[in-house]
Amino acid sequence: MRKMFLFLVFLGASGALFSQGGVSFQKVKEFYINGDTRVIGNSILSDHPTRVNNKPKSLNDRTEMQYVDIDDDSDTFSSSSANLDIPADAKIVYAGLYWAATYPGAEGKQKVRNDRMVYDIKKKRNRAFDLVRLKLPGSAAYTDVQGELVYDGVLDTNTDLKNAAPYVCYSDITDLLTSKNAGSGTYTLANVTALEGIMFGGSSAGWMLYLVYEQPEAPLQYMTSYQGFRYISLDEPEELRFSNFRVPETGEVKASLTLAALEGDLLLAKDAVFIYGEKNQEYVPLKTQVRYANNFFNSSITFDDRKYLARNPASNNTLGFDLAKLQIPNANNSLIDNDATGVTLRFKTEEDRLFVFFTAFQTEISSDYYQRVVVEGKEDRLPAKEEAEPAPETPELVAYEKDGTIEDEAPTDTQPDKTENRDPNLQNMLSAASITVEGQPEGYYVVNHVFSNASNASKWARKMENLGFAPKNFVNPENDYHYIYIDFSQDPDALYGRLQGYRKMEDLEKAWILKVNLD
């Protein structure tokens, strides 16, 4: 019996359809191990801070949103929890924390003006959204978690995305969990920032924790994850294709999908996820007893054919946030056949809107493939089966590999080195010497101003806050100058892509990338 698991995360809300926008996907992690994965999460907005919402007709764009806050802690303004269950002998090898929300401002209002319904943002962004607090199982205290910006709609050239201002943040918290011996139990995430009140299209927010763990008796599997931000519009469905593996040669291929989303209203239909069936050369919609083929994203948290309630609050209607795990229908291996080396998904909506920002794929693999290709570094033992190409109705998302930890040396397609095609401006910035600042994480920083005076640095930081950023600063010990930075990453190419967006904004035209603690 072969098992395959697929993990996806989406962000969105009901309302008007957008034109295409966002940033392309990049690979985050890749593993070939005996193990498995888990994903947990919860919403962070509702119509009451602590009570469950079981109203089937509540829509997130007609609900006066409030922060969920279940922890009775005056130091937090939002919090929700979810329970994780993994085997006692499991060894966590990767833990990726994501949080996302619509955040055009702190508060939104709806009113009637000249017989028209209008939406006003009453308060601008007033909190940093890239810093959250995480409480681990058995702990009484929170730990601050600094996020890396994946996407911020404020910086998008698409007007609709700029107005809705969705954001996505990510943090690799593997070291935190392993250092605390964290495993099964309740995880609480606090201080996720979003718009309260009402906004056009509806406000929504949530978080998810994606884990990869090793277990000796578990099957040998291939696992990979991607992050980015892609909008799925009415006329432009998106396709994602996963490769770089080979499923076993014989036996029934079983597959599952896990999905987390800030998107789907319960009553708004016509959104779907499809998988391409190679044998019949057609896309087949995914569904369960609690999720329908034409309304997959329906503001609920479900595992297989049941609702999952091991969380607080355990709302049936999560008002725009979805989390689901389901088996992919594969009778007689009609969708994923033996020896398959790729899987194609399609995401489509005709009424609701979809913001896709995370995907992860997992499958049992051929032991022969693992030994020859992964361990010995040889070519695959035989060419992939002749596969009918999916109809080219939509462009395929290109998933570039991101520099990161890979559990084993994984085979990759022969591609030019990323550095060969770098923009000369980026090359110049990367060729500059790194500065040393004790206590700062090593990596690349988007700096947009340097001051010799602390007071002036603080004033500039406040100006950046008014633009919707969460600026931070450090002092260079060599000259005592105060550096104001608005973004950070350990991947210079991904960061440079965001820098180009920043430079289109007023007061950020001369922002640059600075290396810190890298020499």
C-alpha cells in the first residue's frame, strides 16, 4: 500500500475578482526521509473574541470582525490555539510557521453614502505584522518569533491587491521546537495582526504550522515545500506541478491533500482544486463529505470526512479561514499511476477569490530511485512514462529552488546557476563587504536610511510605520551609525525581487541590500 500526501495553503476572501498579481513560488525545503508530515492551525478573526462561531450563514465581508483572543493575557491582543499529535518516537526535522491576513489598516467601517454602500479604512496600519508570539506545549510563557516577509500587498503594483493589502510571513522554527523538545500538545499563536471591523471583500486571518518528522518505521518519502503569493482569478486558473521524485513501481498509489486557507466563504460556491488524471487526460475535482467539488473552500477546518475540533476556538464557521486534509481519489491509480514522476494541480474560482501562498508535496518513493538517484547521485533508472500533457489553458507556475537546508543531496534539473543571471546591481551589492553586528541574525537586509543620531533614526522609523512597514534598526559598532531596515532574508535573490518593489515607493528609491555577519 503506497501513500502520498500533499500540502497546500491559500489566502483570500470573498468579494470582487482581482487581476493577476503577487510573487512567484520558490522552493523552501526538500527532504528524502523515512517519516511523515503534520499541519495544524486556526483562524484569528471572528465575531467574538472567545466564543465559537457556528452560524452557517455568516459571511466574512458582512461580519464585524474582532480579534480572537483566548489566552487571558493582557500582553497579547490576538491568540488562538491548535493541538498537534505526532508519534512519541518522532524526531522533528523541520517546522515552518506561517501567518497571513488582510491588513489594509487597523479598522474598517461600512456605511451608506448617497444610497451606496461604501467602505472606509478608519485607522491606518498601526502594528508590526512580522513579529508574533508562540506558546509551546507545556509552557506558561510565550516566545517571540520574528517572521520573514513573503509578500505584502501594499507593495504590489496591482491596485486591488494594494487596497486589500494581504500579507504573508514565515519563520523556520525548527531550532526552537527541537531545543525545547516540543512535540505533541497545544500550540498557541498570538499577536497575528489583521484588519478589525469590515472591509470590501471581507477581512480574514489565520496561521499554520507545517512539520516534517523522521520516524524509523515510517515509509521512505519525498517531501518538498514552496512559498510565494499567487492570485487565482475568474479567468486565470493556476497550475502547479511537482516533480523530482518517482513513486513506487507497483501497488496502489494513495494520496492525500492538506489545505490551509484564508479564502472561502461557506455560502459562496464555485471554487475548486483539481488534479490532472494522466490516464483519462482530464482534471478531476477534489471533494469529501464535508467539502464539495464546487465549493471546496467553505470556512471550515476538516480532516478527511469530519470536522476537526481539537483547537480553541473550535468554530464550525471560521469566516474565511480553511484547513483541510483529504484523500485524493485514485481508484485503479487513475490519477497517479505507478512510476509517476510528477503531479499537476489546478486551482480555479468563479465567484470567491483565492490567494495561494504555500504548497508542499509529499509521496512515498521508489526505493530503487532513492538508492540510485539520491544516495549514489546517478541518473534515474529509466525515463518517465510518456505522459499526456495537460491542456495549456493556463501558464504553469515556475518554482525556482531556494537556497535552504536539504536533508539529503537531492537530484535537481540541470539549470544555469542562479548567480549567472543576477542583475548587475544585485551583484554589486553582494560583492560589498559584510558588516559585523553582534546579536543580529546573519543574512541580507533591505536598508533604506542610515543616521548618526538616534533621534533622527527614530523619526524615520515612525515615518516608515506610517507607510505600513515594521521597521527595525541596529547600530554598526564600527561607526555607531543607526541603520533602519524594512526587510530581511537569507536568500538574496528573493530579497532583491522585493527590493525592486520597494524602490517604486516614495522615500524608498535608494534602498539597498546590506550583508550582515556573513564574512
